[in-house]
Amino acid sequence: MKIMKKVAAVVLSISMLAATAACGKGEEVAGDKKWSGKSLVVCSWGGAIQEAQKKTIFDAFAEKYGCTVEETTDPDPAKIKSMVEAGNMEVDVWDVDCDFVPRGIAQDLFEKLDFNVISKEGLVEGFITEYSVPAEISTLCISWNTEKISSDKHPKTWTEFFDSNTYPGKRTLYTNPMSMFEAVLLADGVKKEDMYPIDVDRVFKYLDAHKSDIVTFWTSGAQSVELVAGGDAALGTVWGGRVIAAQKDGQPIEKETNEAILTGDAWVIGKGSKNVEMAQDFIAFATSPEVIANYAVEYPGNAPANTKAYDLMTKEQISALASSPELEKTQLYIDVDWWVKNYDAVYERFQKWLIS
């Protein structure tokens, strides 16, 4: 992504979004109440992320189209598969991890997207398939408890993160190897340009050497914050957005964006949805530059999935993001294609290592 030279200062209100958002090539005129009286079910991640989505996406879509957006949480792959197999898709649109997309496609769990309705223009490359588009770009960051480590002397690289002599205390890491393994290899001296194919044996060798410093491996974003801010871990791998949300609540936690690992979430439509056309309109709306810009301002812990959103943000708003075109110079995008081919085998080996 490249920084846009022309930056307009706008923080769009829900009413403005409902009236003006450019929501895809085949979309009806704004405010046409196309889906009046209808209901769409959307599943996302809960917490601060979903609160921001409700404020800037769900409510705005409902207002624009005269419909209702029903929310649920926990986009668990097993839940999606179970609904498809039962022939009872209870959720129309899912916000899922991008690494799940290729596995879900292989299992025929999603409806194809209609790119006559949904525009690809500006969407981050590498995260688009026939069945998915990026919802946001997530940042896995170095994080620390500010009561245990001074913010002016905190670790700025993954190598420093694992240096228990300079930074004593326990660490907490992610149970998902995707993005976490990249951080481990950066810590072990691998350059960004040499990251793929991932040297899995090297990852486990490094983890073996540092296992005694790890208090636990977290399974949810909320848990990662609890472990670090609560003091059980002095340092942790934490999603940038979770850190920002915790800071707003006054919790003693901070992040470092240097060497952050960039991954993402994706919008998909559950196979067998009874509202496929409505779901297509929703995804078109949710990925439009105006809506994504508003969401990024509300939840700056992640980066916009549509690069055109930067045109609609001030320099100050862009600088508040955990990732941006400027910050990306020191950050690493995961190679989704590599993980598509290797995720299952790596995940299985990692889970065995965790209980060894």
C-alpha cells in the first residue's frame, strides 16, 4: 500500500454513511430501503471490535437499507461446518480469520461472492478470493505490562522480546502458529524477505530454548490482554486493537508496532444462507472506503482493508493506526498462500508440542 498524497479530514457519522457510502458497483441508490423489513445475521468477534463494527457498519447498513442486523459472536470454523452439514445456516455473514478461508473453500462452506455488487477496487491484494474479501488488516504486536516494564525502555524487536535477561518475566504467546511463527523467526534473526518458506524446524528449536519463559499460550484476544495487563505475563503477543481498547479502559498495557505481523479477517457468506443477495450488499457496504475509514477511526488497532480509506482520513487519524502505509515498512505481511498449503500440518505439530 502507498500513502495517499491527498488526505481529506472526515469522520463520517452513521447518518452520513447511510446517505453517501459508495457500496459496490451494483448497489441501489443510497437510502432506498431496499431490504425494508428484512433481517441479516452477522457473526463477528465480540468485544471492542464488534462494538466498533456495530457503530460504524451494522447500524449504518440497517439505517441505509431499512433492515435489521442481528449480531452473534464466535466465528468458530467448527460451528460453520456444523451448520452447513446440518443444512441449517443460521448466520448469513461471517467475519473469519483469513487462514480459515482456504480451508473453508475446500470444504465448500461458503457462497461465492458477486463482484458485480462488491468492488475489489482498493482492497488489499492477497486477501481476495472468489469467496472472500478482507474485512480489516490485523496487527500482532509486541506488548508489555507498563507496571513491570518502562515504556521508554521496552523491547522494540522480537529478538528483544525473547531476551529474558534484559526483560525478565514470563511471556504469553498465541496458540495459532500463523503470525506467531513469523514473530519467532524474526526473533531468531530471519530477515523479512527470507521468511518464506517458513523453516518450521527452526521455529521449534527456538521455542524449545525459550519454553521456560512462557507462562501460557492464549486462545483469544481478550485472554491475551488479561494475561499481560493483569500481570501474569510481563510481555505478550497481543493484537494492536486489543491493546488500544484496553488502554481506553485504563489498563497498564502498551504495544510496539515495529515488526508487527500483519494478517487479517475476511467477510464470507455461509453456504446455504437464506439471504445471499442481502449479504452481498452488506459486504459491498462494509468494504467501501467511506465505511472502512469510519471503522478505522473508531477502532484504530487495525489497518483499513481498503487503501482508498486513507484518502478520507487525516494525518493524525492515520498516525493513530497500529499499521499504515508508513509503518508497513518495518512490518511483515503473512504469506497466505504458504499457509494455505501448510497450515494443517504445522498446526497439528504445534498442538503436539504444546502438550509435550
